[in-house]
Amino acid sequence: MASFPDFVNENEIGKAKLIGELPAPVAAFDQKSGRETWTVAFAPDGSYFAWSQGHRIVRLIPWSKCLKSFSAGDVSQSTRVRSRPGSRKGSDGLLLPEKSVPCEHTINCGDVVWGLAFGSSVPEKTSRCVNVEWHRFEFGRDQLLLATGLGSGRIKIWDVYTGQLLLNLLDHTDVVRDLSFAPDGSLLLVSASRDRTLRVWDLKDDGNMVKVLRGHQKPVNCCAFSPDSSVLCSVGAGKAVCLWDMDKYTLIRKLDGHHNDVVSCEFSPDGALLATASYDTRVIVWDPHLGTVLREFGHLFPPPSPIFAGGANDRWVRSVAFCQDGLHVASVADDRLMRIWSLEEKAPQAVAPLSSGLCCAFSTDGTVLAAGARDGSVSLWASPRSVSSLQHLCRMAVRRVMPTQRVRALPIPLPMADYLTYRVM
């Protein structure tokens, strides 16, 4: 069994440039389990980076400080921390002091941290709850929050600038495996749990639970919002890939294509594509509007047949991430490799060694890929540099506002429609 198809010369694949590593501190009670970096996350404005470094600890670090510490050259200039002054309230409702300079924090969450998500507030986005006359918390324009999903089933909400605990959300009965904030600034939070449910929380309504989404027959592993916040994807055990209408809180459709548990998902920046990663050794890129498969990125050759797809446990794909350029996808697998794929190629554009990788995420500007491992460490690589064509930029602009069905209905030549719908690159 090979990691690349026969037509690919492994020596000709580019090697991703390692920028630096964030090692996990060795604790006195260090042990083989409990050290894992299950999740990494970047703040929406690019100001902070967070990772769960095991032993119940989450580290929050200003992203520009992180890059400068590695002397990353021109890469460090691509992301600048923007100060966020403003008044915030703690769990006691009292006003917290202003913080204009981002600070590094080490947060003890009290339990194993499985999920992380940053959320930023837009005051114009009001609560979806009917009772909006009075709230304990008032989240302003300068609020930046970090949600942590714990092994106990709890979700804790923290103020990023102070490290202050704001909310403690209780309702799940098993591990909260993943979290996702709506990108529209409404502070709507969705949690995915091993208790087979997704729960919708409205942080602008003091963290009240809005809805329970039921449709998974087995544990839910990951969830992700579309860029316009209208659709949620959730994936889980039993080959499950579900799409939800987040205006009506109803199931749109289930996507059929994976042969084993699905563990990670993410939409493209224009919302036209959806990438999912599975233990069946594949990453599938879908058209979420039609539910059809557009691309498959394999990690084992020849690929396992569906009946044996669960047996290749040394090639399980653990995580997938979409780059902001809309053309690159990263994956982390159990074969000790990190891959960065181009949608235009069948083979990886760049690879890098990564022992026991568990998760990955691109920085907000897409210039850096962060990947976490079982030992609590994080590795940072430079993303492939490419200048997007004017055609692709126009395609992304169109697809941000038009679903596939509307594009197909346009009075345009078929090759142009195929390009706009990613049938051809």
C-alpha cells in the first residue's frame, strides 16, 4: 500500500516550509493520555491563536507575537494584531478594565478540552430570542470570545482579552467534541457532542439554548457554518454528513459518499464547496447545494474497498481545513504526513512530516497552516504562495451570493457554468 498514486513521483512533491513549533510544557503528572492537542483555532480578525495543549490547559497567544518569535520574515508582516479596547463584564456582571494590548493567557478549563471556537460580536445582530428586554451580559463591538468544549459535556465561554470566565453552558450529557460560531457576528454558537446531538446557543441571550438538532444516530464529531451562516454541516460516526438550515433549524439533506466515520468538515470561503475528512482514508469535496461529489483526495493507494474502508487505521484522515484563497485544502492523517492539496491537482502540492497529527487550521489570511499533535505540540507551516487568477476571484465573488442552482439557470455558455460551479478548474 502506498501514500501516493503510481503516477506521482513522491520526490517531486514540494516540501512545506516549517515556520516553527509550539511545544507543550512537560507537567509533573505527564502521561501518555490527556496530552493531546485536539483542536487549534484562529481569531476571526487574526489577532489571536489558541490551542488545547492537553492536561485541561488552553493557551491563548497574540498571533503577531507568535510569528515574530519564530523570525518568520515577511510572513510575520501578513498578520497584524489590532487593539480592541472596550468595556466588558465578568461572570459577576461587573465591568472589567479596558484592555488595549492583546495579552497571552493560559487557561485551566478544569477538564479535557476537545473543541475551541472564537466568536466576535456585531452589535447590530440582535438576539434571536423573543425576550430581549434585559440581559445579564451586553456584548459590544469589541468583544472577542473563546468557547471551549469539554470532556464533561460543559461549554465554557471566556473573554479573550482578560482570560475571564463569562459563561458556563450545561446541557450536553457527553463529550462536546466541536464548536462553531456563526460568522455573521450574531454570537450564535453550535456544539457537537458524543451524545448524538447538536445544540444551538444564543450568547447574546445570556447563553440560553435555542434548539436541539437531532438527526445523528451516532456521536457527532465536528460542525461548521457556511460563510453566510445560513447552513451548518455536521459530521459523525456511521458515515454521517448532514446539512442543516439554520434559519428554520431543519435538516436539509444527508450526503452519501464516505465509507467510515467522518471526523472533520469545513466550507470554502465562498460557500460553494464543502470538504469532509473520514477514517475511510479520503477527503471529499462536495457541492453542498446539490449534495454531489466534486473531488476526492486519497491517502491510500490502491484505495480500500468500502467493505474494508475501516481496516486501514494507519491512514485514517483526522482533520481537513480550507484555505482562504479557496483553492487549497490541508489534511492530517495517521500516516505521519500533513498534506496541502490544490483543487486543480490530483496529487498533493506540498507535504510535511507530522507524527501523530490530530487537527489543522489555516490562519485567517491563509498564509500559515497550524497542526496539533498527540503530544500537545503545534507545528506551523507556510502555505503555498500563489496569485489567484482574476477568473477565480470573480468566481468566488459570484458564488458568495449565488447557489449552484441559480448559476445553472443563468443564460451563459455551459463551459462558463461548469467553471463557476467548480466542475472544471
